[in-house]
Amino acid sequence: MKLKQVVARAVTKLPAYKVLPPGGLRTYAALKYQSERLTAQEMADYIDSIGGVPLRYYSVAMSATRSMFLAGADEAAREALLQLIDRFPEHVEPRCLYSEFLGYHGDYQKSLELARQARMLQPSSARALAREVQAAYQALDIAQADEVAVAAVGRMPRNNTVVGAAARMSHTPEQYKRIYAAWEHATTEPGDLLRTIRPLATAAARAGLTEQAIETYRSGIRLVLDGHIPPKLSPPVKLGGRGAWSAIIDLHETLSKAGVPHFFAAGTALGLVREGRPLSADGDIDLGVFEADYDRDKLSEIFRAHPRFEIVTHPLTEKVGLRHRGGSPIDIFRFYEEDGSYFHDGVFVRWRNSAFDIDTIRAQGTDLPIPSDHETYLTENYGDWRTPYPGFDAFIGADAPNVETTDPVYLRLHFLRRAYRCLVEGDMVGARDELTMAEEDELARSVGGLWQLSRNGWRLCARRAARENRRMLSPLPSTVCVQVNGARAACGGSCGL
């Protein structure tokens, strides 16, 4: 390893800056170390305390500038981005981040121009290509933006970031078919599907082609069972490290100023009541508005004009989707009354609650609105809400007492998606169980057993066997060999992988 890399790793892991004399090297070491430990807001405050973003070292300057951007320190972020583009003209990331910055501020044409500059500067950059797709849908009409998305998929059909950027804007069957045709034309190997299976299935589902999305996951599962090596999946999105508290405050202040009555709901209400903060293991921020006050167009207009929020539309639901500058996903739900109860809808389910008023809870010095009688509200949503359950799935009745399925076909897709993750992560029992829930009995039988697929071979899952109160199976005979991820392994007795 090069000396420069060794030094960079050392200053990230150890507070070496404390023993260095004042100067550029000390600042570099301090920022590298703190960037691994502070939130975006804390990092922005720290940068402000040292007099702004130091520009001598590109990686440190870029990390510091990104923290300023995420924390909403816009004047400092803008100044630093312009200086970075001038000082390091060969790098694409400053242009991509400035493109994002301008998108949040509504300057869509300039945002697209910068994204195109970044893509032309480095045609192999997936980040630049994906950013161009995102900016195109803000600056151009749908037909023109679709052309940009299809071209991007054709250039990088095996890249999740690029295909994902196009997939998220697939709102009609025609859009999906163009994206899929571009992907299919540019790929050659059957296993290529595994590289972009999630965005391709997402594109189909968003376009209303749920059966096509199901078939995409079926095909992927068959490929894995046939011995194709699946890439590691990205972990599910969690609020931890995404500035969730800042997002909650910005949401509350924005809607209060606009005169829109609202309340924090579901997992966000649970976090505020149980822990006085958003749950780091939660996947998004949930906010409710009663039907009488709910105007989707007005809400979209309010947040489109706010420089810390981005609109994230979903064609299959009436909710308003947002992404806060710090990275937190947000859902604003319409709560409507039916038969004396309140309901709010997801894509393929809805949740029921007893009627409630809006009350407030004090958290971290701020009064925030939540449903009144939170004991009843949270019990209806979670059962034993006082005991943390990180694996909670709000879409299935086994976890959520108040959920009702409104689209059974889409629910099957949900189970298939879970089954694929289990399979890739080596949890064969989990994959089999999810496939059974998805009514994919043939695939479930193909998975079967208490054996797990690991990177080194098949192994018996003692933990799952104990949990399900089953007898441990005997090891496979020593004469049996299985092909796993390109390596043959004799699996028997004390398996010598």
C-alpha cells in the first residue's frame, strides 16, 4: 500500500491531528478524522469554527463541502463548490454536487447544464450520468427527459445507480418498455439481470406492471439457484446519519408557516414517544394530514419552493413523497375517515386507527404534533410498541396489527423482493418462507431446508433451526460437492471449505 494511503487511513482512525502543529496538515487530519464521526450538521458547525472549507486537499475539501450542503449551510456550500470547480477542474463530483444544489434551489436549467458538463468531463462516471437523468426530469419535458434516461441505461446497463435513476421516473408502461428495451439491447449475459434486478423491478412496478416486476424477481431467483453469483445488495435505507431531526424540524416549521395542520405518525410518532427522537433504524419520516386539510398539489408546491426538500413522486399513491437535503426520505399521508375510523394508504396496503385528535409532545425542547391518546394509537400500529423490534415490517399482518392489504398481487411482489434479499444474503430458510408467502411454491421447494448459502459454501443454519424448534438435520454426505460462487466445496462432517 502506498504511503499516502497508509497516512490517510491512519488520520481517519486516530485523532492524530491533536499532536500536529497548527497548519494545513493539522486541519487536513482533523477534518478526515471528524468526517467519520460527526453528523452533517455537527461537521458544518465544526467547519465554521475553523473558518470555512480548506481547499488544499481535494478529498477533504469535498467531504467538508458535502457536509455543508447536507446541513443546509448554503452560502458556505455555494462558495466552496465554485472554488472547487475552479481549483480542481478535472473532478466531476463538485459539478454533480453543485447541480444538486441548484436543483434544490429551483435553477433546473443550470443544474442540467452542470450535470452534462460532468458527464462529458468523465463519460465513465455513473454518478455524473445518473445526475444528468435526475436533472433532465426537472428541466425538460417528459419526452425529452425519457430520451436522456433511455440513453443513460444504454450506456451503463449494468450500473445500479444509473438504471435506478431512470427506473424511479418510470410512471407508465410505455416508459418502462423503453427503459427495459434499452437495458436488454445493451446486455449480453443472463447474469447481467442480477446487477440491476431491483431498479428493473421497480420500474415495472411503478409503471403498474406488477406481474412483470414479479417475473423479474422470479428470473433473478432462478439465476441464483442455478449458480450465478449475485452482487452484494445495498443495505436498506435507515434514518441514522441522515439528519432526521433536522428534517422533522424543517417539516414542522414549513407546514406551520403555510397554515397546514399536521402531525407526525407511525414510526416517527413511535420514536418521539418512546425515545424522544426519530428512530435511527426507521426507514423514513411519516407525517399525516387530515383529509379536510390535504391538498396534494398545494403540498407539492410548498415543498418544491423550499431549498431543503426535493419532491419524490410515486404514480401509484396519493401520498406526497419528499427527500430532505440531509438524506431522510419522507412520506406525507392523507388521513381519511371511514366507518368511524381513520385510514391512510400505502401503495398496496392501508392502515386503520381509531379516531383521534392532534396533541403535542415535547422532544429536545420543541413541541411537536402527534396523535392524541398515543397509547391506543401506537398499540394499534405495533402491538407491544415499548419493545424495540428492528425487523418490523409495516406491510404484513404478522407485524402490523392494523394493516389491510388492498393489492394482493403487489403484496406477492413484496414477499418476492424479501425472498431475493434473503437468498442473496445466504438465508435459505428466510428465502423459502418468503417464497411460500408469495405463493411461489415451486421456487420455495427449490430453496428448501435449513441450509444457508454463504460465500464459502452451504452451511447448516443452527440459529434458525433452534428458533423454529426443529431437529438439526444431518450434514450432507461427504461425497456431495456443490458449486457455490465459483468454488467447489466438499460439504460433510467438518466441512473443509
